[in-house]
Amino acid sequence: MRYDDASLERALAALPLEEPPEDLRARILAAVSGAQQLDAPFRPWELWVIGAVLAIGAWLIASHALDALVADFSPSLVLWTSIGAFAVLAVQLSERARAVLPRARP
């Protein structure tokens, strides 16, 4: 039996359809996102303040400790070690911030 497009359209339109569940959209979004919405322990401005305080503290420690450490170590060793330590700290804070802050949803 051969159908043309118009008869297929009529046959599909004649099928009885069920109403979708009311929470279907929420369930789909929850399944697609892969994670539950977590309550953020910090607000964005609090993370900015914590980051600024850590940056100022790191700057003060590095500027004063650098003079004390230069006597024992070469300046380039101290500089690159401190840059590496601050990079590790920044990555850890940024990973935590991504996990804590809710994503903006379109």
C-alpha cells in the first residue's frame, strides 16, 4: 500500500495523542544537565573578596619573603616556585568556583 505525503499527514493527525506529564520539561532538563542544582555556599561577590584578599596576601608574602629567601636560594628559583604555587592555587580556586557557582541558563 502506497501513501503520498498528504495521506500520511492525515493519518498522523488522526492518531490519538496523550498529553505529556506536567513535569516533563523539568525532568528532561534535570537529566540533561547531569547534576542537581546545588546551593552555593558563597555568593559571587564573596568569591571576589576572597580572591582579592588572597591575592593581596600572596603579594605581601612574596614581596617580604622574597628578600629573606634570596640569601639562601637563587632569585629565579624562588620566583618560579612562587609562580607555580600561585598557579596551582588559582586553578584550585577556579575549579571550586565553577563547582560552587550556579550556571546561567538561557
